[in-house]
Amino acid sequence: MGKIIRNERGMAILIALTVMLLILVIAGASMTISQLGYMSVGSEQKYQLATAAAEYALNAGVAAAATCSPTSTSGSLTGGASYSYFGRPDNSSTYCFVYGKGQMGTASIIRVTVVPMSTSDVTALVANNISNETFNGDNSAISSNGCGSAVIYESCGFSNCSTTISTESHFIGEPKAQQKTIDDMTSKLFNASSWSDLVTQNIAAAATLNSSVPAACKFYSSNATTVANTTCTTINNSGDIRCETSGGGTTNILASSNCTTVLITAAQVTINDTQNQAPDMFVYASETLSVGLSGNQPTLSGYFCTGTSGETSFNMSGSGGFTGILATARASNITLSGNTTSEGLIFVGNSGTETPNVTINGNDKMQGAMVFNGNVEITRNGGGTAYPNIEYSADQINAWKSKFGGSLLSSLIKTASCGGGSLSSATSRTKTTVY
């Protein structure tokens, strides 16, 4: 009997030990599971913070795509995550590869994208070659108005070109200037493949407008090259217009009272002394366009264009201004002076050897863009508080899309936009996660 009791006691001890072992195993497993869960939650938190940091880095890199600097920029964010980003431009400085990295502990998130260094090739001043630039006046400036670089150019005609331009205090933009290949800008500004294509469309636009403009509001020929030299002047400062040909023909256009649009086509067109606000004008000069306004309040508003090799001389002074679009093959000189604010686009489309001199004097300002497929020489003169400026404004260019019945120029003029890269224009985007 005593032996049986001792055996039962041994079994009880064995069972107790087994139960205790099971409890220890369960407790250990619970602790391990809890620890794994904690580690999982911690890893997910690190991943989320690293992801946010990578997003921040990528967006910061895209915002700086206009400069596309290869130098890494880094910093820390609230929560302990760190970020860094840099850019790499392509050979033509058209696109920027942006690399953004977020780091939180051992969690690392990398985001990359490719964006245009500028969503628009248009800014305050675009030129194939800047042969000379002279700045006088404390406040004289060429400004991108916050839309990327102030100047886009391919080459310079003076020594130390890139150094001089990059340090030019009168250029206001980020970067101040961007050097890149300047293709035919016609297709960037208009829905036309080339300058000659734009001229063809301008002729067609004049013909379309001819069908809707009353006879009393136009001086029109379907073959402008056959029309003798034409000079149009204001009648008695009224805003009405008298067009006279060298052969003696005269057309009086009572513009101020009868016309919403004035249409003029001829081989050579000269416009003088528009003292008061005349209606919008659509002018096509197949050979030469000369504008000379010098009255107390000279104003000129409309769309002005020349033929395939047409040349423009454009001189405005006084207290009025130019509002509209000028598209010409060549330009001998463009002068804006006085106390005016001109708005719109001046485009010289034929990349010939001529070098037009653009002069802005006094307190005059050009809001919009000046674009040259070829050369340009810029001179701006102002004294004291004078501020002769060229300031980019997409709004002023786009305003002309609604002119002349809407569809005529809406289909011809491309929508202008503010420069700089954007995620909406990204061509690729990837993500890599490393624990």
C-alpha cells in the first residue's frame, strides 16, 4: 500500500511540472506574439513616417525642377523622419529626373519622377541669341512673375555669357535665366507647325473675319500683295480711321461708332497716331508693317501680323499702350516708351540674321512675353524710380484667345501657362521600400 501511495505522489509531481511547463510555454508564446505585434506596429509606423518624408522630398524636388540641382538637399521633419532630394537634368535641359528619399530608423522609402524643367517654353523673354543687353535704371527688370526663369536663351553674343546672365541682378526668376536649345517657337505659341504655316493660317483668319465684318469697318483684299502701300491714321483724334493707298484710294472707317472690329490687309501697312481707344484691329501686312504712335494717349489694340518675310517697325510713346498680339517675320526695332503698360505677346518668328533692337524707356512696362526665334538686343532706360520692365503674364496672352468672335483666335493661339515642373506632368513615378 505504501508503495502505491508513493507512485501516486510521483505522478502528481510530474503532472504539476508538466502543467507548469505548458503555462510557461503559453506565456512565452504570448510574449513573443505580443513583441512581434509591437515590432510590426513599430515597423508600420516607421514605414508611414518614411513614406510621408519621401513624398515631402519628391514634392520639394519637383518644385525646384526649374533649377534641377544635382546637389542633395536634406532635412528633418516633425516625428523624427529625415528627407533628402536632388535632380539630374537631361542633355537638353528639358526634363529633370527628381530623386526623393524618406528615412525613419531602418525604414527607407525612395520616390523618383521625371518632370519637365518648365511646363512652358515661354517666359518674359525668349531668344535664340541675346546679342547685347543694357540695363539702366534702378528698378529696370525682366521678371518671370513667379513662373520659373525670367529669360530663356540658347546663346549670347557677348563674352562671359552664362556668367553675366546668371548673375544679372535685373533678371527676376528662379533660375534667373535658363540656357537651352531654342526650337521654332511658333509651335509653342500657336497651333501651327512653323512660321510659314502660321502665316497661311493668318491669311485664312483674315478671310474668315472678312465674312463677318461690315464693309464700312474694313480695308480688305483677298490678295494683299497686290494692294499698294497703305497708311492708316486716326481722323480728328476720334478713333475713326482713314486708310489711304499710295495710288490715291481712300477708305474712311467710322470705327468709334460703327465697328467692333477693324480689318485691314495690304502689302505695306503704316499705322499712325491712334489718339483714342479704337476698336480691336486685325491687320495683315504681307510685306511691311510700320507702327508709330506718339500722341498724348496713343493706343493700339488687336492682332497684327505680317507675311512670310514681312518686317515690322514698332514704335510707341506717350501715355497709351499696346494691347494685343504682334506676330511678324522680322523686326527692325521695337520701342515702347512713355508711361504705359502694354499687354500681350510680341513674337518675331523668322530666325534670320537680323538683330532687332528692343528698347523700353521711362515707366513703360510690357506684361505678357517677348519671343524671338532669332536674335535680340535689349536696351532698357529708366532713371530714379522709373521701372521699364518686361514681366511674364500668361493671363494677358490668354486673354486674346476670346477675341474676334472667340473661335478665330481660340483655335490659333495656344494656352499659355506658368513655368516650373509639376507632379501632374510627371512621365514616370516609382517606389522602393527597404526595411
